[in-house]
Amino acid sequence: MTLNPPVGASSAHALDFLLVSEAPAPRLDDCLSHLLPALAAYDGPVTLRLLVPGTPPGGLAGLEAAGDPEHAFRVRLTRVPTWIGRPAAWNWLLTESDAPWVACMTDEVRVPVDALNRLRETLQRQPEALAAGGPMVPIPSGVHRVIYPGDGVVLYRRAAFEVAPQFDIRYTPGSLERLDHAVALGMAGRPVLMDSRVTCGLLGGPRRSAERFEAEMRSGHMKFFGKWGDDILTVMERRIIGELPEAARTAGLVVPMVAPAAPAGARPALEEAA
Amino acid sequence: MIAPRDISLVITGLDPAVPLNELLNSCGLPVSGPGAIDIVVVDEHPAQGWAPAPMPPEGVRVVPGEGRRPAAAFNAGLELARGAFVARLDAGVRPFTSGWLLALLEAMEENTDVGALGCLQIALDARIVNAGRRLVSGLGVTSPRADLGRGENDLGQYDAPRPVDAVSGGLALYRRAALDAIGQLDDSYLTPGLADDDLGVALWTKGWRVLCLGAVKVRVTGAAAIAAAGPVRPDGEDLSYWRERWGFDAQYPDPQQVRRLWGSTPLCRDLGATLVGEAFAAGSYARTAGGDAEHPPVDILIPTFNSRAWLERCLESLADTDYPAVTLTVLDNGSTDDTAEFLQGFGERLAARGKSIGFRSVRIPVNVGYPAGMNWLLSITDAPLVARCDDDIVVPPHWLDHLVGTLRRHPYAGAVAPKVLNYGEPGTLQFGDIRIWPVNNYNHLVPDEGQCDILTRTTHACGACVVYRRRVFEVAGPYDIGFSPSQLDDLDHFIAVRAAGYDILYDGRVAVQHKINSGADRSRKAQSSHAANFGRLTGKWGDNAFEILESSIDRGGRRETFPAG
């Protein structure tokens, strides 16, 4: 489903934004109210790919607002008859995606308006890195080497899905699939980053009950450590520390940034991380 | 509008350390002036001196209740209470919804057949203790699941008034006429909370409804109140007394027994005809898809993923099913082998061979797992009966006719499963009559010498081939996708079906063959996934669910002698 016309040809900055929503309730509208300006502010062609179970009652209104030329980007809506869980939902959207940059997010997240440009620039300054995420709470200033890029918005290079092609559906309906995927990237020797400049927020609205969430997390942990080994987090942490220079180790694993090659007409480089 | 003079409040469970005035103020109760209500306080600690110093407010009457059980203390207050509506407040709970009494009274006024009205109990950690109790189910009063909403966050999901079997007595509003109809609270129980459960059952059997109004919220703070609100662990005397009083086992309830005893009363509102479904009961299914009264239409549902090697033989055998109204629907779960090409031509090949069986396939781009795949298939089909079939089974032609016949003869059976033999080794059992408590006994790899050719009630059956009433998925819910990609999703759903009050039947008089594929993976990754799913299962249903479900069958009759409902 395309609610507004395609925008130009794809480019090296083209972005597929993969958004999944378990319950297309008012929270999806809330999420879109923050996300659409962020997509509009992105410095390159964007396709918003949204997967929802059933028919989103209010979400379409928000999407139609994206028809404003100022907010022009493509919208692809995938409806499934029942909820299939987050890992399968992202995998589904990945099969339809071909842009060189891919962002993944759930509708629980409030994304800052400049998030996507900043994350892309962060990855461009770290050519080996395949994923960069925004934290859900403020963290010490800088771009950090991490095991897990967080629960907020995560931007991936397309190559991330060549290294680890899919999210593991064992973590359905959704608990540790992004950690699992990030570990796969890390074990392949590709850095994963977290950028303090892109602090996201958690939106209100219905979410899994405490008991259900805990059961899912317990089950997810067993699957995670069973798959990777009980000492995987120690192994990953040591690997990161070993790869960083001494100064970075004592500064919260802050990554020294390199200047990206600026394409013609690009926006001014963002401020260097502290 | 109910006048203040028609309202009484009985307060029990006082803590000597908390002055009565402070309690009344914290509850926002009018104790003087025109809006004052009749308040009776049961003093269970007269020797400790909270009363008469400080003196109770004017209009508050005090009755001694030393050494009495909570139900007896309330009964003592009830004798003095003058109102047509009697609120009960245990001092160990604190209502924190402003206007809570008015809200309860309005709900009571709007529902003239309600005898008791409870509220949402919330623990100190902000999670729900209960939103009412569900006692009359397959899990009984000792299961943590008897407490509706236990452990959940309060998101307003229980705000609207809803029927429940019983409400906790921490804060409740009773209609005097209803209490008069049943006498008073039975104070024979030693177990905290069980007298409240007893009251709920008594009200329902006398035609009064019990509701929980979750919009009124109380915080459970006192130790005694916490004990009363926690999972019920009755002692032996209490259980015997309950059985004597109500005729069924509170701990191991057999819904069949409950239906026989109380089927004509609203106590069985969730265990009666609602389980069967109007369409199936009235035979209206016969109007669709070529079915008739004896052969309701059946949707055979098969999720498949990269099983091309087995799928053809499976579908060929299913296509040979000797049954007049069958549609075969296959969900290609993102297979990367040549399953899609095979399925594309399969329907045409069936038609060319003159097969009358309906066939369609649906392809999705990724593997969503078995439970989500089954839910997908359920959402796009509509026959009154549903057969869940793995893609690696082989069935005899008469399998469906036999299993549907069994289901028809047992109206409260929600599902029936056949004997399962090892594919390629038909002389050995893969799954016979399964027990999951006190030990797991699947009869796995045992020579098939007819020892499992029986009809029994069960809790677990092999999920490779099961025939359900579709109604089951409305009452007990869909499959839990948390068990993705597979393993134990079938048992989890069987427990939900049993908890809803259905029987599950094992009918070993018909056998199918099954090649274990996905379950045969013994890698560390697969084994940890299986273990995690098992942990999820016990966490979801409580550690004693297996014992409750299996024991209730043993007590009520397991084999062919069991009642047909």
C-alpha cells in the first residue's frame, strides 16, 4: 500500500524504516507523531515499512498526513491477520527491504527528530560497525562500543543482514531477538554502537503484563545462553575491551571517531562526540 | 439513589497500632453529618486498648470479636448492621479510588441481581493481586490462576464490572437480601479467603450474581489481608468440608462433576452450553460446505516449513480421508525448499484425480513459527471443527470420521487425538495415552500390542494430529506464540482448554503415523529452547497445574467409564 508517491531514485543514503506494532491502538498514532518528523528530516529517500495485525484504526490518519510534500516518503503497510511476534515481523519486512540503510523500531518508542541522520553519520564514521542504536535513557556522552544497541531505534547497514540474515523467532513474541542479532554481529567481528546523542523515550499505552513480560524474559534468557553459551557476555565484553585503545577503555568504551568522507551536498558534519 | 441510611459498613481486622479515626479518615468515610453512614467496628483486640481510647467517632458502634475467624467477625458486625447494603472493609486494605463507596453503590444499583460486588486488589509492588476469583474451572481454587489478573500491571483492563465466581472480602459490597438468602458467611473455614470463595459459590447457586468492579482499587497492606488475598492453600479439613458442602473437590475439580451437580444454576455459566457453541449444538453447520448433522465440516490445518520431503505423502494420505466435508489448508511458512512449487500444483492434481476434498495453500515470506502459523490458519478458515495436523503424518482414510464421531458423542470434549505410531515402524508407539503427572509417561517406543487402543480423558495428547471444536479457540484462546518456533505449544493450549472446563480425549482406537522432525533436534540450541518453553509453561500455569489436571481426571474417571457430560 502506498499512501504517497515514491520519492526520487534510491541513493546511497536510502533508508528502509521497519516499524512493527503488536496492537495498533492510539499508541501507534503517538509513535508516528514523533517518527514522521524524524523520517522527514532524514537526509535521503525513506520508505516506512509498517507491519500491523488487523486493521490499524487510527494509524492511517497519521500516515496520510505524511502525504504533505514536506514529509514526502513512501509508506508500505503490511497487514497480517494475527500477531506473529516481533522477530518474525521484522524478518517479514526485511524480505521487502532493499535500501542500504535499515532501521528497526517498535511502536513503544519515541524517536528524536534528528535520530536517523545522527545514527547514520555515526556508522559512517565507523566503517566496520554494522549497527548503532539510541539509548532509552540518557547515557554518558559519546558513541560507545556495546554488545547490545538498546531497545530504542537501531540503524543497521544492509551488510548487517548479510552477516546475520534474520532475527531468531525463538524469541517470539519478542524479548531478546535484537540482543541475539547484535551478538551475531559482534561474534563476526563487527562493532555495534550506542550513540548518546539519540536518546529515545518509552511511550505510554498498553504493553505486556509484568508477569507475562518476566516469563518471556526468563524464557528468552534460557534460549539466549543456551544458544551462545553461558559466558557469552563476558566473551563479548573482553573482545570489545581488547579492540579499543587504552584511552577508550577508561572512558566508558567511548569510540574514537573518524571523519566520514563527506558526499557532495551533505549536511555539515555533526558535532564530534566528547 | 441509595440513601446513606441504607448503607452499613462493617470493619474487621483492625490493627491496634492504627487508630480508628486514622483508618476512617484514610478511607474518606463520612462519619458525621447528613452523609454519615452506619459503621460497625468489630474489635478483635479489646485487651490491647485501641478502644474506647481514643473514643470511636459518634455513630460508630463497636462489637467485640476477639478470637473470631474473619468470617465470624464479619458475621458479628452484620448482626448489628442496619443497611440494605453492607460494605465490608478489612483494615488491612486501603481503598485509594476517591468516591469508592459511591462507585460500588452505583454499580449495585444498576445491577439489581448482584449479590456481591468486589474490587481490584493491588499489592504493594503495584501489581494486581486479583480482579475477582475464578473457582469453577478445570484448575480449581488452589491454582494461582484462580486469581484473575494476578501479577499483571493494572492498565484499566479490569475496570468494567465483570462476572466472577467470588470476590475477596478485603473490600466488598453485599446486598442484604442476598446475604439473607444464604444465611451468612460460613465461618467454618480455617483457610484465609476460603469463606469468601464459599460465599461466591453460595450466591451463584441461589441465583445472585457476583461482580468485580475493577475501577475501584484497593491496596493490600496488612499481613492478614495479604494472606487472605494470596493463593488459597486449604487444609485437609477445609477441603473435606467444601466437598461435603458443594459436592465437588475444590482442589481437583472435575468440570463434568460440577456440571452434573450445578448445571441448572448460573454457577455453570462458563462450563455449560457456552463451551459447545450454538452452531455445533443446533446443527446449523450442516448448511455450509456440504456437511450434515453427523458430518460437520472440518478444516484440516497444516503449517509447513521446509518439509517438502514429507509433505507430499502427508497430503496424499489426508486427501484420501473418507469424510464428506473437508477442506485442506496449508500455510507455507516461508519455506526455502521447493514446497511452494509443489503446493501450487497439488490442488490441480487432486481435482484431476477426481478428489472431492477442498484444497488451498497460503504462502507467507518468512517462518512465523508453528503457533503463529496455526493462529493464522484459524483466522482464515471457519468450519465448526478444526484438525491440527503436522506436515509429517500419515493417516488412514477413516481417521476423521472416527474422531469426529467421538467428539459428537462427548459434547463437552473440546479436542480428541488419536494414537500415534512411529512412521516407518508402525509396530511401535510414539505417543499413546499420555500422562504428565506424577511422572511423564508417553508410552514412547513401546511395542504397540493394543494396550493403548482405549478411549480416555487426558490432559496432553500428541499435537501432531488433533481434532478440535472451533469454539475451543474462542473460549480458551488461540495458541501462545511465545512457544515459537514449536515445542510445548500443544500442551500449553491443552492446559488452557482443560482450564476452560473442556475434556480432552485420547482415542487410541484409530492410529496415525508420525515422523518426528522438528522435535528430533538434540542440539544445545534446540534443547535450551525446549527447556525454556517448559519453564515458560510452568511459570504460566503454576507448578501444580499438572497435578491438578491429572488428579481430577483420575478421581472423576479416566477411561471409557467416564461420563459423556
